[in-house]
Amino acid sequence: MDTCSECGAASGPACGELFQRLLSLDHSRQEPWGPLHGVAVACYRLQHPASLTEGSHVLLLELLQTYVEGGAEAARKMTEHARRANSHRVRRPKRTAPALRTGVPTGFAVTVAGVAVDGGFPADGHPGRVRSWAEATLAGWRD
């Protein structure tokens, strides 16, 4: 059975295709998908590091840690603050990366395929699956 070379998900719909399905649900801004958009994007990008730019993992990991520790509302506040601060006129302190494993992780206990269940990202249990995805992503990136 083939697996995704970046996240380790078993074959089925390609991870990119599943992520596009999830984004369309997220952009509906409906429960339970919309409020978890930033968390889902962070999980996907951290599990598919070819999409990362140098240093971008730091903010994404910070967002996931905020979500796991404080829930969706804490993550939403952090994302909103980052959006407002995303201006060339705003001075931002340089972030330092948390202690991470050597190299980029390539296998995770929960991936976008697991969150998708049957490929449709069912509403029932979605927040719990996203939380598990965030926890698995953090665990994969920790040293």
C-alpha cells in the first residue's frame, strides 16, 4: 500500500485533494469546520513541510500549542492578533523555534486522511479529530 511521502497517510484520496475538501468546508464558516480553519491549516502545512517557508513552522507550532492548551477560542484570538499584526508597519519581535527533533518528521499518528474519515469530514466528532490531529502534529515535531 502506498503512503504519502510527507505525512505517512495511507493511500486513498491524495492528501492535497482531502485538504482542498476541508478548506471548502472551512470557508463556509459553519460549525464545526469554520472555527478550526487556522488549526487545520497549521496541521496540514506542518505535516506537509514542502509547503513551509523558512521559519514559518515556528508560528504554526505556536498556534497548535495555543489550541491544545487553550482551545479553539484561544487559537482564534492568536490568529486574529497575527492577522492584525501582519503589516509592514508593525514591528514584531523575532521568534525563536521551540526545541524540535533533528530533521523534518515524516510520519504522524493522525493525518488529514484520519480527520476526513470517509473523505467527507463528517461534522459528528470533527472537533475531536482535529484536536487529535493537532496533538499528533505537535508530538511529531517535538524533539
